[in-house]
Amino acid sequence: EQVRIQPIQPIQSLLSLEEQYGEQGATCYCPKQALWFQKDEYQTIWNKTTALVRFVMKNGNKKHYCLRGLETLMEPIETLEHRKHAWNVVLSEQRHQRCSNSTSDGHHDGDRLAFLYRLSSMTCNADAL
């Protein structure tokens, strides 16, 4: 199978000589504005994203659109509840480690915190697949 790789140009090659070195009269190859999204482009992206979410919520995802990363728009309350639950699990374990005798030497078990966080976010991982 053949894979096409598109080279990424460094920003210096896209800016004019005047923008790079302050030389007067240099021909502008690409304005700085072209390197970043503009307000109207962000608005277009937002409009299309919300339209896609509304369409999928109304009609289902029969065409299997990729909705990865849009969970907060599709299920905002459920997403917030999952996030708060994960925070509470980690904060409770931190509190427990501070209060227990085993951590009186200042040692905290980061592996335990990571394990509990991973355990509390398993449903999110399953939903993402």
C-alpha cells in the first residue's frame, strides 16, 4: 500500500523577506494572516460542527461520521459528570494519601493516582472506540 506524505513547509519559507528580516521592498510571498485561522473561519468551523452534531442527534449516525472530540457538544451533561467523577476520585485519593501514615515521609503514590484515574475513565475510553 502506498502512502502519500505531504511535506510541511517551515513558517520562514512562507513569510516575506520583509517580515523575516525587515528588508524594505521585499515581495510578500504569503501574509501572516494566511498562516492562522481568522474569526470568520472559526465561525464557519463552529457552524459546520454544530450542524453536524444536530444532524446526528436528530437522525442518528447512519453514515458513520467521525464524531471524535465532539462528545462535549453531543452529551454535555454526561461529559461534565464523567469529568467531575474523575476529578473527585483523584482528589479523594490525594486526600487519603496525605492523611495516611504511609505518606508521612512526603511520598505520594503517583501510580495509584494514575490507576484510579484510568479506572474511573474506562467508560469514556469504551465510548470513544
